[in-house]
Amino acid sequence: MIGVLPLGDITVLILIVTLFTGPKHLLVPFYDTPLTKAVTAFGLLAILSVAYSIWPVQSIRFVISSGLLIAILYVSLVKIIRAPRDVQFFFRLMIIGSALFTFTGIVLGDWDGRIRVQSAFDTNDLAMFLVVILPMTLSERALAKTRLHSMLLGILTLGMILLIILTSSRGGFLALVAVSCYLLLFPGFVAGRQQASMRTKFARLAAIVILGTSILLLAPSHTRERILGITELSEDYNVTYARGGRLGIWSRGMEYLGSHPWGGGVASYQRVDAVMGGQFKAPHNSFVQVFVETGVINGAIYLSLFFGSWLGLRRVAKSISRQSVLHESQDAQIVYAYSHALAASLIGFVVAGFFLSHGYSPMLFSLWAFVGVVIRLARRNAIGENIGESQMSSRSVQLRRTS
């Protein structure tokens, strides 16, 4: 069903067509978008690593296939998005995709095993995808104008949480906990709403614990056993299995990085693992993957993109919340809600990606593109202009009434 559709390739194709056939005056400059210079530097260093790659064939294959598609995706999003409503359009597309996967997984998935959506996602990948989209769904629910719309998004949220747990992905579960904690500390996607009291925060925490516990108890026994296995890490194969476990894979990679600080070449980690006495294993850690493959300098750029993104989004949220006329601008509400959502999504990716080989994930570069355009919209006073327009319209209405 939905699992056999190449949704990522279809989306990239639509973006390419829009980029090269759409009205040129609608496209925005590229390098004035925050993060773009750092993303470009990261990409160039990854490409240059092909020259000294320990597995040149695989590195070249990655650059001309996946790397090219990621670059087109990032450039297209940055240049096409001009207004908060454009961001909302792409967010809604991603939410619709998560709804399709959630429905397919829960209704058609095999509850006797780890649920997956046919060939579209590995179980761990599916959990990460849903965790990243979950805050976007909550932000869209906060912006909903009708009770029906809000109710449907609420049901989808519960379905996504259920499916994350049914994947039995421990990394996905930890990411879900991290996102929930962030949303507890920074509650609400609606700007201007009063900060919750300590009693309210504890009540929300209790509600999250009760909801999570209830879903775990309703989940199949094998799902509970696997997730609760987090508490017994000393007996986990990732710790005890030196050659094939995650700790062994990571330690061999870092040992290689110590002697080759420039890296082993993009998409070469499996060959690195074999050279260091391993079993030709994937890194199963996005951060170790980037450092070992593209070097210390590029790894530092990679980390700076996460920190810069999160701090930039927090500044945007604080800045918008201080605007006294915020309630008069729908665009300002959208940017405020999405700045919260993207900050939470980044946290979800960091935690889930710590256990997966997604150092160059298209989803990650999409998040960075969204972060950049949201910060750009706030800095360019696009929101302020809309607020000013709404003020002028309201004043004109008042003048007409008085006249």
C-alpha cells in the first residue's frame, strides 16, 4: 500500500519542477538564510572527503545519488518558502504523510512483531520519523480553527504515540520521552498564553506518565519487554557483544578517527569498521558516523548546526512572545508555534539519531531548511509587516464605524 510508494523521491521531483518552472520573482535569495552557509560548508567538506575515502566507490555513489537529492531538497525548500503560510503548507504535507503511515501501521501492521510499514521504513526509522513529526502535529493542532480539525489532529497524535511504542524501538521511545519533557518545560504553542504554574506542570507530567504507562500496558508483551530492557543495559547485546554491538562499533570508529582526524570518507563507515577488526557494520550513531567519515572539523560544523538551530528557534519564540500586538497576526502565531515545534523535532532527531545511521538524512536537512526560513521570516520583519497591515485594517474599520 503506502509503503511501496517512493514518497521522498516524489516530493523531491515536485520541488525540482517548482524550483525551475515557477515564477522567478517568487524565489528568495539563498545565502541570506541562516544556517545555509554552515550547511554548504558541511556538504562541501563531505564531498571533498571522497578524495581520500577508504571506500571511494561507495563515497562517489553516495555523492551522486543521495547527496545530490539532499542538496536539491535543501536548496528548493530554502528558495521556495517565502512566507509563514508556505512553511505551514509543507508541515501539513508531512503531517498527512505521518497520518498515512500511522493508519497503515496500526491497521495493517503485524502486532505479533515489531510493526513496520512494509518497505517504506525500518522499525527504528519509522519511530524516528514519527517522533520528529509529532511536535509539528501538535503545533498544527494549536493553530486549528475548528473543533473538528483539532479533534482529528488529537486522535492522530495519540495514534502516532501508539505506533512509536509498537515499533519497539528503544531509541524512538527515548526520543519520545525527550520530546515530551521539552514540551513540558516549554508548554503551549500559542504565543501570549500565560506560563503554566508549577502545579499545572506537575499535572501535565502526571498525565504524560499515566498516558505512557497505559499505552505500554496495552502493548504486546514482547514490546514491553524490549522497551523496558533499557533498564538492563549491562546485559544488552549492544554492550556485551564486542564485535557486533553498538559500543564496539562506536569504539572502533573513534579509534580510527584518532589516527585519521580527517575521516575515512563519506559513506565509508562499514569499510572503516572492517579495517578496524569489526564485521563491516553500519555506525548506528549519526554523530559518530559524521565524525568518523568526514573528520573532526566537519563533525564540529555538524554539532554547531544543531546548537545554532535550537538557540535560534528559542530566540525567535522569545522575541515573538514579547510583541504586544501578536494576537492580531496569524502569521506571527504560525511562526511562534512552528519555532516551538522545530525545536522539539530537533531534540527528537538528536535522541533517535544517536542510535541510527542518519547523519545525512533528508529529514534532517529538511529540518535545517525549515529552521533557517523560520528565523529568516522573523528577522526580515515579515511578521511585523503583517501585524502592521492588520492594525491598519482594524483602524480603518473603526474609522468607518465612527464616521
